[in-house]
Amino acid sequence: MTDLVILNGKVLTFNGPDAEALAIKDGLITAVGTNAEIRAIAGSAQVFDAQGNTVLPGFIDSHVHLFQGAAELEYLDLTGITGLDALTQAIRSYAAQRPDDVLLYAYAASYHAMGDRSLTRHDLDAVLPDRPFACLAPDGHTAWANTSALESAGILKGREVDEGSEIVMGPDGTATGELREAAAMAPVMKFTPLGGRDMEGSLTGADPVPAPTPAQRAIDKAVLEQGLKHCASFGITGLHNMDGNLYQLELLSELEAEGKLLCRTEVPLHLKHTDPLERLEEAAYMRRTYTSSHLWSARVKMFIDGVIENRTAFMLQPYPETGGCGAPLFSAAHFNEACIRADAMGLQISVHACGDAGVRRTLDAFEAARRANGARDSRHRIEHIETISADDISRFRELGVIASMQPLHAPHTCPEAIPELEPLLHGHQIPTAFPSRTLRESGAKVIFSTDWPVVPVDVMPTIQGAVARQPLPGSWQEQSHSLRDALAAYTCDGAWAEFNEHRKGKLRAGMMADVVVMDRDLAAQRADQLSLARAALTICGGQITFEV
């Protein structure tokens, strides 16, 4: 007997012709066809009327930080807040609501919150003089802290940090308040409401020390549960986490056992440049231990550089008006060996690379792994690709490398950001900046995501950002996509990227019943209005995980 049928839909199957309806039983799609065909087998099944709206495979967000994004749902959002007066009003109001927080914490603070200069501890002292306060940039690669927070963390007078990170120091020998990259931010983040446990997968890749108490574990699991509910509300049925440790896997496994893991989730080992390569054995353990269709681990995540905005992205030539190219986190020899070993173990590799030199070094390492181990269907990935040398574009297709892109990171979706980014790039770097369509047209597999919490995990603003064409100045190149291609990058292509194209990402009989019904016909929507669309029903494994 059929469990659930969806009728009267514009069903995008991504498997040949589109359809009107589908049937689900025991967690699988059993039939896709016309309304008449599905009604004939419906029996006493639950019926959902799609009302002529789009039905498609559940969305797969291919780059998220689940724990951190879930935690930030409770923190202060500084998106769009600039100037000392506006910051003061927002932060003091938030402080009054949270009198017991050891560290008041906010996210999405603009690099241009003070106009043409960075925030300093003195700015934040003026905003909040009597309590520790810190805020994180939207990209998660820079934080700013007031004097009280720096003192609490023991870094007001600086501290040695790992290569690639920096506690920015002033001429008076004290920290300015700007903290660049993971090792510089970590001492302050230990004082956030969750004690930094939500960030350990990103900052260190290791489990929290000391080990969380049972009470802390319960808090953290509840945070993850809320985050998963939040994701499901946007039609998401799959997540590729981009930070990882055993602690997160343990918590998610407990949620799975309780029937509360609402999105299928992959968690990698985060291998840092400071880790011994023997730590890859931990990735092998994670792969052996977590193998369910809802929770698994078969990937290694690494960072080769930072981001353009704070000049930590690794560039082929120095940034304009500076003498530095941004330092790579791994040496070429170290990085090649890490990739060769991980590839030899059959692990998938994903690498954060924003600068053109970072992208090249990553492609070189993937090529070295192929030479050492032989060609295989590895589906290694590069995350972000904020700029790339034109000489390296064809190498994605040649090496079978996936381009994992975030349309809302690109200034193409927000042209007013272009004047802020252009001074950080040379003229020849602009035509190949954020080159999602360029890479697709070259034959590379392109997948889409949000990098939540860098931008909200809501799928449709990202789809709009990929589809809507914006007028672009100068040598910025058009990088928009068709609606069908953008939706594929969030569904069937995301399934392919995780080696699951035979089980999900398409609507056909025998596939996992991961389905989203939207509240409108997306094909009839204006491109610049796609962000208004919402999920009306989300189904993961045949179970309804969200319904309006």
C-alpha cells in the first residue's frame, strides 16, 4: 500500500520528462507519472495537493557549517548594521536581553562597519565598555573584540599563533581588536555561550577540550536539533558539512537514533595544516563507524588559504598596493603529500581555496595524487574559487574536480559590493572572479550551496542569486545560470558530488523519497522574485520533516 502521494505538481524529475505526480512507500519513490496514474495506485495513502506548484528532489546544501549555523540562530545578527550609533543601539539592546553571557557575541559584522576602516577594540569599547564583546565577519575569517574580551582571552598583548592566523597588533604593542583566521580567534571564542564547542570543527578540527559534560552535550544536541529543523523548513534534505570532528558525529548519531536527524548529513575530518598526516587514520575510523544513509563520513576537508577581504587568500601576485600575496597554509610538498595519502585511502577531498594561487596549488596537489595513485573517480572538490587564473579553468574538467560555489558570495549578486572588492584585485583577475558559469561552460561539474552561516541557509535567495542577471561594470563577467541548471546544482549534482546519484537527487521509482514541494511554480516566477518562494512540504526518506 502506498504511504503518500503528491498530486497536481509541476514535477521536475531531473530524469527525463517532467511529470505531474508521484507516490512514496517505505521511504522510497515507487512511481512518478500523471495524476491519473498516481491516483490509480493511491489507495488509502495520504494525499498532498501541490496545487500546480513545483515539486523537485530535496535540496542538498553542499557547503554548510551546521553546528555553528545552528548556534548563531540565537546570537545577534549585525547584517547591514554600520556606523557607531547603529552598532551601539543594536549591541546594547542585545546586551540587556542577555545579562548572564560571559561573552556577548554577534555575527555578520561588516568589514566596512566603520566606513573605510576596520573596527577596533576602541570602537567596541565605546559601544560596550563594561562587558566582553566580540563579533564575527560574515565570512567567518575575521573577528573583532573589545578590550575586555581580549583581556579575558589573555591576548591583549598578543600571542604566538599558527601560521596563517594573526592577532593584529597596534604600534603601542597591544592588540587592535582584529583577529584574523582560526588560531587568532579561538582564545576569544572559548567564552561564547557554547564555549566555542560549535566552532571546534572549524577552528581546530578536534573534539572540545575538556570533554563536554552531560549537561553541555544535551545543550549542544538541542542546538543541532533546532538547526536541522531550520534547514528542513527551506526544503533541505541533505547537508555536506564543511567542518567536522567526532563530537559532532556522536551528537548527530544520537539524534538519528531518536528519529530527529531531519537532514541527511555528511561530516568530514577537518585536517589542519598543523596536524600530523597520521591524523588521516581518524578519517578512516570515522568512515568505518558512520555509514548510514542519514549520517556518514568519507571525506577530508582542508584549507589552503583564507579570503580576499582580509588579504589572507593566496594570490599569484601581491595584492594591489601591498607587498604580500597572502601566505598558503600548507607548503606545496606538505599539501601534496596530504592529498596523495588521503586519495590513496579512497577518501574524497574538499579544499577551501579562494585565491588564484590557492586554487592552482590545490589543482596541482590533486594532479599529484592522480600521478601517484592512478586515476580514479575521486570527485575531489574545491570550495569557493573566488578568483582563478584563466590557465587553470580547463583543469577542473581534465582532473574531474568539482567546483563548489556559493552564488551569494559573489558580487555579481550584489553589484554595490564591487567597489569594495575591486581594490583587492588586479584588473586581469576580475574577469575570472567567482567564475561559476565559466567553469560550468568549461565542462566542470558545479554545485551550489550557502556556506551557512556565512549567508542564511535559505535555498531560494541563492537560486535567485545564480539566476537573476545583474548589470555589471567594467570587466566583470556575466556568471548567471538557467533556472534548471541552478536547481540541478542544488539537487542531482549535489547528490553526484557525494557519490549518491544512484540513490537520490532525481525523482524516479526506486530513489530515496527526498522531495520538496514549493509554494509556487518556480518556472513562472520572475528571476528577481525567486527568493520569495518557500517550501510548503519537505520529505526526507518518506517522512515529512516540514509542512506549512
